[in-house]
Amino acid sequence: MKITDIKAVYPARKKKGTGAWQEYYWQIVVRIETDASVVGYGYGGGGEPGRLIVNGHLRDALIGRSVDHVDDIRDTWDYLYSKSLPYGRGGMVIMALSGIDLALWDLLGKAEGWPVYELIGGLKKKTVRAYATGGEPARVRDLGYTAVKYSHQWREDADYDKAAALAARHREMFGPDALLMFDCYMSWDGGVALRMRELLAEYEPYWFEDLITPDHLDELAVLRPRLAPVLLAGGEHDFSHHTFGAIARSGALDLWQPDITWCGGITAGLRILELARAHGIPVCPHRGGEIWGLHLIAATDCMDLAETHPDRRSDPDGTVLLDEPLVSGGEIVPPDRPGFGVTLKSAYA
């Protein structure tokens, strides 16, 4: 198959006035057409700038390339990375490249009549344990979740007591065997982390995520053994296997969380996994319960744990995919349809 056209659209989110970057540069949808009348779709990031990157330079570089097997997708990734290297290597360019890569995997899966997880190496997990980020706790519990993550951004001393109360409530609601995780969103520092480790010990937090910024690898490497057995998790703001190579060399994290729609797609995800294996690091993709990461989890030695956001299902205006699998009994099942197995709203297809 030869690529005949490529187009990205940006289903812009409604701004809430918080100033968060997601209100400006959220997910793009990439569509790739071929001379075999097979069409592939993928999610990337970067909002309007990401859309322009795909529809400009990267589109012109892609037209006419062949996609007949997985090696073609890997070669295309390397080609686009090289072409965009002077202005890329990370950020919005790799977010945009993620959408292209995922659309190519979807395209090849549809052409072969196989789910993407079969292209990766075959189904290794028929079901995947889901964890909930956000959502009303009682509803999350009633949906069968046995793992939950909640955001806690530290701003003042009173936040210590708030964190302890939050952990106590969730441990009581979900029981002694549930996984409880904290998303710090780059707001803690070493002192806060060590104090939290002490205060929360009786509630047995599983990980602290995005403790400080991705630029603080040396500080994280020093903190990591002092916070054990709590795991230091991160990586959603890191791009491609090149960046994760620096994380590996620094010894900064216990657990890696690449976002498959931002880090470079399935191709980069597989390379990150290979690097993680070599260093004995578990991988749990950020937003892994979304269809793009779910296929990677189901087909590889990624952790049996997929992040989902129960509240997002209640926002019909924000829905782009019509038939993503739903959590049932705290688990999620990868679809067995060709490609990623999802349908886009007609406005984006």
C-alpha cells in the first residue's frame, strides 16, 4: 500500500479558564489514506500546532511511502524523526509524530485483518486490570476498581493533613489489598516527598507520580531509595526512547509511564519497553486504558495495569471515539477487531 493522503484535525476542547496546557494543545486525530482504499486513524497531541506539523512538513514527507509490514512503520518513524530533527526531537513534534505512527499501525492492522496487538506480537493478556484516576470514590468502587490514583498538588503545610485524610478515606473504602497512588503533578520537592512518605506509610501508597519536573533526574535518583518501598513513577512528559535512555542512565525512576499518544506511538513505546527490560524497569503507560496504550499493554510485558478516567465517559461533547472498551468488574478487555478496533465520530473520520 502507498500513502496517498494524510490529514490531522484538532477537536478543540472547551476552555475552562484554568490556564492548563490541555486547554490549548490537546489531542489531534490523524487520518492516513492509501491507494488500497484502507484508512488508518491515530491520536497524537499538540493541538493546533500539532495539526499544522502533520499537515505541513510531515505530510509532504509521507506521501508515496509504502506500508506493507511492521518494518515499514519503524522505518517511517525513523525517517520522520530524522526529517524533523532540526526543530523536533521532543515536545509537539513527537506528539504529532505519535498520531502518524498510531494511524499507520491502525492502517496495517486493517489491511491484514488483525488487531494491532497481533501485529505487535500476539495477545498476552485477555483482560487488563484497570485503575481509576479521578471520579467519585463510591462510584469508582461500585464499578469494581481495585486500584485508584488521585491528584495531590502540594502548596502549603495544610496539604499534608489533606493527603493523609485522602489516603485514609480511600484505604477504608477500597480495602487493604487495593492499590493507592498519588499524582503529585510536579508540585512536590524532596522535603515534601520524604514527609509524605512518613505520614502516609500506614496507608501503603504504591507510587508517587511526577514528583518533580522531568528535568530533575539527579534529584529523583537521590530520592528514589529514600522513598522505598513507595515507587517513584514518571515519564508521561518524556519523548521517545532517546529521552528514556537518559532516565535509565540516571536511575531516576522505579516505574516508567510513557504516554503512547505523546511519546512517539507504538513504535517508540516498543523501543522504550526494550530499554526498560534491559534495566529491569516496569512500564505502565500513562492513560493506558485508552485504546492506543491498551493494545501495547495487552501484547507485551507492560504491567497488568491500565489507567482510565471514569469521569470522561460522562462528557459526550468530548467524545471522539464511539466504541472504546469499557471497564467492567475493574477490568478492561482489548477489542478483537482489526486495527485498534474503534470508530471515530463522523465529524473526524
